[in-house]
Amino acid sequence: MTTTFKRLVESGEAWGSPINITEFLRDTPGFNTSSLGMNATQIYDRDDGRYRPAYNSEIDCRIIRAMAWLLYERVPMAKAWVERLTDYTISTGFDWTITSKDSPNVAKACKMLVDRVLRQNDWTSEIERESYQREVVDGESLLELEWCDGDIAMHFREADELTEPASKLELEAYFDIDDYVPSWSFGILTRRHKPDRPIAYHVVRDQAGNDWDLVKANKICHWKRNVRRRAKRGLSDFYTPHVYLLKGDKVFTRTADGTATQASIAYIVKHANTTTPTQASSLTSMARVTGRIDPITGQARERAMSVGSNTRLDIKGQDYYAGPLGTNNSKIYCDVMSAAMQLAGTIKAFPDGMLTGSTPGGGFASSLVAQSPFVQGRVAEQQQRANRLEKLIVKILSMFVKAGAFSNHGIDCLDELLCCISIAVTPPPVIPIDKAALASALKTQKDAGWVSDKTAMQELSRDADTERTNMAEEKKLAQANQPQPPSPVQGPPGQPGVPGGGGVGHDPNQPAPPGSRGEQTAMPEAVSRAQKRILESWASYP
């Protein structure tokens, strides 16, 4: 652990002692000086986007982020925390669709534009997962939408880039902000006392703040977590459990170091009480040296003998004990580490072993049932994520409306567009679905009249209209490929040996025999309508 990391984790007011989280209740001179000495909150604690006791300023947010970054990059259990949440919440990505009953062409155009933007910006392969991981680690994700060359580009903004401007009055004069009292705290422009209604975001590209932008709220997606709505900045997932994650990592690391040191001790020699330290040292040196005669020079040479693992060495006249690993069977340190990880994981209801990779009880699979707290937590977070993705799609469409992309449909404002389309976002399943069991259950419900074909197909993640179209095409193709019965060969009347003629050896001057052209008989049932018409026409031939 580096010196910087130690100062960060174990820091306090004097960079040495832990901070009492209730100190903010007494740090105002003259506040709460009653004889009872009771702690109490005040309006200032959560006013103007603050979220005390977690953070009171941008400096507090930066310290929390630094701690979270180091945890994520250096502690395996913290990285497992982020990766497992991403795997079970985002999985392969969210599905979305845009439909319209009255204006299908408008819905088709919207879907084409949004799909193009997401595809060109690698939404499914990169941005979707990274934005969620930024939320977990940093506590917030900033995704800017920039209009360039007739299309929309997505750019991540680091949390440190969002900062309060140094010259607020100049910005207010430049943008003519005089119809309300502004608040620039934490770099987010809002009306005073309305921190949950962002108007614009002040972002910088350098430490001095000379290269800056003021991005309107409809062109940036600010997704924060672990705080209430009025808080302007998010809070890392590691803020609450970081103490236990660090201590668990320390126990594991130092136990591993101690075990490695113990494993390198092959044996312990027991000397007599009268043996001096010099004699003991010489005995140790002799035990690790062998002598041999050089075949070329004929001189005696000494060579140190290496002691490998599981090597037994015998010294005449001495006793020895087994190494430390042969006598220490205690698992107390691993138990402490596991308890620390379990306590940290209770925040997200992680199943036993998901952070450490160890499942001694074998209950990992049973903990991923639909009713488990971990799965329910992922389902709830997926719904929140689906709402955010829907808002992202709306912001993309608003930029295209402003650019006139829907003017040929007679739509000039976003409200008109949203009135004629419907946006639906479908999250991936948290638990893999048993398709055979689901299909059997849907069939039973269909037979009982509890579910329609369309709903059943939706439950199986299939589009009902597409499936009906495909089935109709398959039916037409099957009918076209059916073998047709051979058509009878027709000939002129009276030609021997030809169906419909006079028959073999028949005299045309004599009356026709039964079944010939001059005699009408009942038609076979297997004869088609076309063949029937042909035979009837030949039967009436003069």
C-alpha cells in the first residue's frame, strides 16, 4: 500500500486520525451549545445540493472518488463488486423499440435515427456498460450529446471536469441570466433552492478552468446514485463499505504474506542450551554447504546447497521441528476476511462467495432464485436504468427535431413527436430463463384462456407480427413445393391408344363403347376440376 493510499484511507483533519461522521453537527461556532449536548441536523446540511455528512463541497467529492478509484483498481473484491453488478444488471444490454399506431412512418424514422446514433457511438459494446460502471465507482456518470456534421456524438465527461465556475457573475452577464436567482454549486446551474432542476452544466478541460463549456441540461445525461434527489452529485458504492473492504483486503494480504514466509521455513533446529549464537550460525552455514573436489585443479570447493519446498534435512546429533505450516491449523484469519466481505456485501445483498469466489456452503446457485434480495435489487435497478435509457432516447430525438429531421412529417416540436410515438425499453433477464418450462406454462395458460398469443410470444422474447409474417411465408412456400398430380395426355377423337380417343381397334363408324368419347360416365373422385372440364368437353365432342 502506497503512502498516498495510507493517507487517503486513514486520514482525518490532521491526515492521521479518523473523522467522526457526526462532527458536522457541532462544527458551527455557537451551534447546539445546549446543556443537553444533543446532536441535531440543520437546513444547511442538505441545502443547495449538499449531502452531509457524506460531502459538503467538491473537495469532499474528490476525496471520496480517489478512495473509490484506488479500491477498484487495487482490491480484487472491490473490482468483483463492480463487475458482478454490471453482469447481472446490464448483462448483454437493454432492448428498446419505438412504435406508433397512427404514424408508423414516423416511428420507423425515429427508430432508424436512434439506432444509427447508438450504433455509431458503440453504445451496446462499450458505452452502456461503462456508463453503469462509472455510476458504481464514481457515484455518477456524465454523458454529453454533441451535434456535429448532421449527427450526434456521445462523449464521457469526467466527474472532476464538472466544477463550479470561478467567475460566476461574468457567466450570468454573458448568458443574460437575470430572471431568477442562480446557484452554481458543484458546477450545476439551478435556481436557488431548487437543486433537483438542473438548467446547465459547467465543465472544464484544464485545471485552471480557462477552457470551459456550459452544456445545457437537455444535451447531457447526468446519472447519479446512492443519494437523494436534491443532492447535486452522486456517491460511490464504496463510500459505506470501504472500511470493511480495506480491512478484509488487509487481512487477506497479510495472511498470504505470512503464509508465504512460513512456507519458506523448511525446518527449525533445536540447539543445546550451551550453544552460542556464533556456533548456531556456523552450524546453519555448514548445513547449507557441501564439499567436493574439482576434477581439473584437484582442490576442494564449497557449494551452497539450496533448500527446496518439502525438503527434509538431517543434521547429526541435532533435533528439529516441523515448519510453521505443519503446526498452525487455524483458519481464524480467513474467517475474519470472509466476515468482513459479507458485511460489506450486505449493502447490495451479494450472495455468499460472489465477492471472494469461495462458496463453502454450496448455496450460491440457490441464492439466485427470483425471490432472493440480490435478484430483486437488480430488477429494481434495471427498471431505473430503463427509465434513464428512455430519457436518453428522448434527448436524441429532441436534437433531431430541432435540426428539422421530421419537418417532412409535419412535426416541428418535440411534444408533437412524443404524442404520436411510444418508446418501450426492455431490460435483460437477471436469471437465465428456462425456455422449455416457460413455453409449457404459457401453453397451459393459453388453453385456459388466460393469455393471448401475442403476450405469450412477448414472454418468449419474440415479436408476434414478425412471427406471423414468417409463418405465412413458410405456408406459401410449402404449398408451392407440394407435388402436383400428372396431367392426362389428350389426343384427337378416335385416335387409338390415346385417352379420350376411340380406343384400340375401334371403328369410328360404330357406336362408341361405354366410357369412350360418346358415352358419359361418372368422373373419378381424384380427378381435379381442370381435368374434369377437359373430359366433359371431349365427351360432348360431336
